[in-house]
Amino acid sequence: MLKRLVLLALAGLSGCAWNPVVTPYAYGGAAGAPAAATATVWGIADGTEMYFREIDGKGLPSRGGGGYPISLSLLPGRYTIEVLFQNWDHRYAEVELRASVEAGHTYVVEHEIMAGNQVVALQLKDLGTGVTCQYDRYNQVRGNAKLVCQ
């Protein structure tokens, strides 16, 4: 009985490592920069998951088993971001997103499924300055979250 409880507890704790990290990943020089000097890119929407896998050909870390970043903090500039897109109906695609971001701005990645439900197009929507976003988890086991912006 005790052995079974220990195994269940370990399984529960290891499941936490599969949850995405919901704070923005600071890429490059954004790690030490003030928030007003960086742009924030949010990549999840209800029913979809968007994981940022690479920026300008450089792989992004899993952040302690929390999976690829689902949001980014970037210095102003132009980037090519590789995104792994997965929809609620298990459609997935690896998409290259070209992004140009400005300091102090908040962006969300929008998607459109085209061409017989096989091709996914991504684009950045600029929410401007003075907008803050955060992820509100609604499923702690899987790590599902809804993006809330104000």
C-alpha cells in the first residue's frame, strides 16, 4: 500500500514537469533589460497551443522540463521564430513566423487554418503599449491556460 502511494505521488510530481512555464522566456539581451525596453509575444489561444522552438535558428530551452516557451520577451528588432502549432483537434504544424517587434509593445500570435485544413498561417497582432497579459491556468494537470489581456 505504501509503495503504491509513493508511486502515485511521484507520478503526480513528475506530471508537473510537463506543464508549460507560463512566464515569458527572456531571449538574448532581454534577460537583463527593463520591461519597457522589451516586447512581449504571447503564443497561446483557447483551443490551440503554440510553442516557440527556435529564434533565428537558435534552439530554445525546455526550462527545467516545462516544455518550450509559450511566451517570449524580446529586445526590439526583427526575428524569425519557429513555432510548433497544435490545435484542439490534434492538427499540428511547424510554422516559421517572421516578426518585427518594438519596445514596450505587447503582441499575440494569431492563426488561420487554410488550404483544406492542412496549412496554418501565423501572424503577430500588436496590442500596443500599456497592455498586460498573463496566462490563467484552467487545467493544472495538463497545464492548459487561457490568455487574459487588459
